[in-house]
Amino acid sequence: MSVMNPHDTAKVWRPQGREAGVHLYLSGAEGDTSELFGARVAGLPLSFSLVPLTEWIDPAELATAAAAVIQVDPDTPASIKRFERLAAATETPLIAAGYEPPLALVRALLRSGAHDVLPLPLTIDDLETSLAPLSDQVAEKDIQAFAGTSRLVTVIKSRGGCGATSLMTQLACRFAQQEGRHGRHACLIDLDVQFGDAAFQLGLKPRLTVGDLIEAGARLDGELLRSVATTHPSGLEVIASPPEMLPLEALTNDQVIAIVERAQREYGTVFVDLPANWSHWSLSLVARSHLVLLVTELTVAGLHRARRQLDLLRDQGLGEVELRVVVNRFEKSLFRSVKPADVEKALGRDASYTVANDPSVMDAAIDRGVLVDEVKRKSAIGRDLDTLDAGLAAALGLER
């Protein structure tokens, strides 16, 4: 098993703002501007709009950018007036750009609120130097906004076959239904890239999967992620595992974290189904989770392996993560060799939740690709899922 120190990931992981880009408003693409298309400068993506020198630019467009470059012309006073009006109308840092701007104009633009004045045609080096002081401010502002609106719930298995995926898909749908009533959204990402079948269990047939997001690399953005997600009738957005089996080491920390973080920005609460075997990136996700659900069964083997999972997390410095134990396929019986009280003895903590064992309901739901309530309107599983959903919302600080 390959593991890592999850604290090391903080040195390389950096959140990227959903709309944190630099927009260039130019009257033409003169000079060698090809290097700017699709480029990132100071960690921020560039985008273009061809706009006549005197045409007004809506300040609402500027509000979604980390910074904007506005072309001015010394011989066109209206272009300078446009820049001055925009600088007064927005808090977004503005950079003026012109061909051989005279010193008097540079001073006037800086007095009017320009962050900087650059010569045209633009170059990567000039933009990098101008934007470098802004990138840290943008990242810090983005982190603060992001921290208050996103939730990450990871689901780990005591062992394969304990029903964690079935439980998670049903729970995530229930959660999404409740969140939808409050104008919020939820997403499920199946990162069990070898045996994941969350989409199948929900009766979905996605054209695109998490593999497409991995291949996108630096092109990953909110629009692409939404195009890959498949919407379940419950309102849950599902990003399926790839159809072909991938080695766990084929994924990197940066790839996985970028995908999950982007989903958090787009949807708010994100559920992630992790593979049974550990990798560097799966530990990294646990380290960033607001809540971890450890799903096990009330069996000797299930509790033994759940104990090993807890020991691993502790050894990797993750013993303090917010973790709840969920006993799946729970049955009350006087004749069981393993009792509920044995959970605390084996794991050093009590089970937070139990979910009833009712294979006639759960298996039928999986076979039909529907929610358990569609199989049986009122069931023990349904009641337990309601309890788990309410506990989850409370643990995440979501008002219902």
C-alpha cells in the first residue's frame, strides 16, 4: 500500500477561484498575441474580448474577473474617459494598455485608479510582472469565500462489499433533495476508478466521466465540470467513474484535488466515494474533508478492518478528522455473536449511525436504478437514511 504524509499536500495544493481570470478588452489582436490565447499568467487564466476603443464595457462583466486589461489610445480621448469611468465603477483592478503611451497619460491613468499601465502589444512577461502582486490577494479572497460555502464529505469502506456505495448513493440523493428545498446543491464524485458503479446503481448512463476531467488537465473549469456531471431526478449531480479500470497511481494529487475543489465551488456540498485501497490522493482528500463517513458491518471481519482503517488515519496524522462510523446492514438479534456494544470495544468509539439490513428493498432499488422510497414508501432503510441525512446536515452546519 502506498501512503503519504497528507500535510505535505498543502505545500502544492492551491485553490483556484471559479471566475478568477484576467479579461483582456482589446480593439484588435495586433502583434504576436498567439502566445496569450489559453495561457495562464500569475496563476490566472486569460480571456479575450474584441471591443472598439470607445464602446462601453459593462462593469458587471468586470466584477467576475480577478483583473482586467483595458485598451486606451492617446489620440482617442473617449477611450481614456471610458477607462476613468470604469475605474470609478468597479473594485476589480484595472490595467490600462496602449501603444507608446506618453508619460503624462501614464500618470493620469494611475491617478484615475489604474493598477498599472502596459505597452501594446502585450507580452507574457509584462503581464506576469504587472499581475504578480494581485495573484496572492485574489487567492486569499477566494479562499475566504470558498471556505464559507463548500463542504466535502468522503466515504471510506472498512472493506469491499460492505455496501458503502449503495448506502452513499441513496444518502447523497436524499441529501440533494433536502438541499434543493433550500436553494443549495450537491454533487457525488465516484473516485473508485477501478470498481466504482455509483452512476449504474442510480440508473444513470453518463456519456462523460471523471476520466474526461482528468484528461482535461489545466483546461478544467466550471463549465467543463458541469458538462461531465449527470443530473439525477433527485437533483444530485453525479460524476461517474471511468468505464475502464485505471491504476490508482494513474491519478495525482493535483488532478484529483482540482476536480473535487472545482465541484465544491460549483455545487457546494460534494460527496466522494473513495476506493477501498489507499493512495496519496485519497489520503489528501480525507485531510481536506469536513466529514468522513466510515462504513462498516457488524461482523468480526468488518470491525477488524474498520479498526485498521482508523489506525492508518491516525498514523498518517489524520486522527483528528471529523469521522463518523456508520454500521450498514444492521440487524437486531439476541443471537448475534457480535453485538452493538462490540463496536466501541473494537474501534474505541461508538457507531454514530446504523442502517437497517433489508436486502429486498435495497437490492430492488439497485436493480431498478431508483431510490429505496420508490421500492417501498416507508421502510426501515428509509427511516435510517433520514436520520443519517439530518445528522449529516447538522454536522456540516447546514440549516434545514
